[in-house]
Amino acid sequence: IEGPTAGHLSHGCRIEAVGYPETDLYTLILTRAVWRNLPKAEQSRSNTRAPADVSLAMLLTDRNGAPRINSRYHGLAIRFSGTVIALPGDGNPNRRMIVQQGGFTLPVDISALPSPPDRLTVGSEVSVTAVAVLETEKWRANNLFPKISELIAVARTPEDVVITQTPSWWTTGRLLAI
């Protein structure tokens, strides 16, 4: 974010913006936008909806159970739980962890967090509150309906990733070593 008051913004700040709208059917982009912070009184009255409790199956299948990304959750706050099956490695620019639930996997972008939560390891059970974001192919003028490439969950604050259970110290590898 650039501007005269960019140093005064943080996650969760509410702003008012005006600009020229452009869209790729899923994302509204304001070009040459001008923005200002909302006064505190207006921020407290703003429409803040509670996160929707969802399963990964609800996000990644249609009504008939066929694999299809559910686009109606785009931009909404969601809450789900699952098992961490991969963590970002050193030098990983994405800073995404992978969460699995019931045979479905979802990347969770944790780049907004200063550091991963303490005790977060592969095998941890987590509860994640995040914003669902659809990623689409690059927009082209002659492509009216861009293809959705994936759905990711974007954690906003350190409180969005809660460890509900850590994995047991006894693993198959450690048992065989002993």
C-alpha cells in the first residue's frame, strides 16, 4: 500500500476507496484509486460477518460430490479444521502450509503472520480462520470466463491458526529406531 498514510494501516483497518473499476469476473480491481481511513466510529459499525464453518469437501466439491472449486466462498471468512501435512520450508516464497481433512487438501497462506505458531509441526491438528481466495489464470481481454486454478485460504492474524492437538512423539520411525 502506498500513500501518505500507508504507515498507519495494518491488517483489519477499514478504508474507503474510489477508483476506476476493472474486473476479471472474480476480482474487482480499482485502478488509479484514492483511499482514506474510515473514522473509528464507522469502523465499529462496519459489517463484520462471523466466519462460516465449512469442511474442505464443501469448498472443493459441487452438490453432487464431483471435484469442483466452490466459488461462492471467494472473499468470505471461513473456519475449518484439519491436519497439517506440509509446512513452508526455508526459502519458500509462498509461505503456505497444506491442511488435509477427509481426503481433501487446501493450501493456507500464512505470509501475513510474523512467524508460524509455536509448536506447529507436520501432523498437528489445527483450526484455521481465514479468507477464501480464488486464484484464476491471468486475465486476457478475449477470455470472458477465466479458469479457476485453485482455492487458497489466507490467514490474517496469528490468532487465525490455532493448534488443537500436537502429534504424538511416538512415530513409526522412532519406534523402529528404538
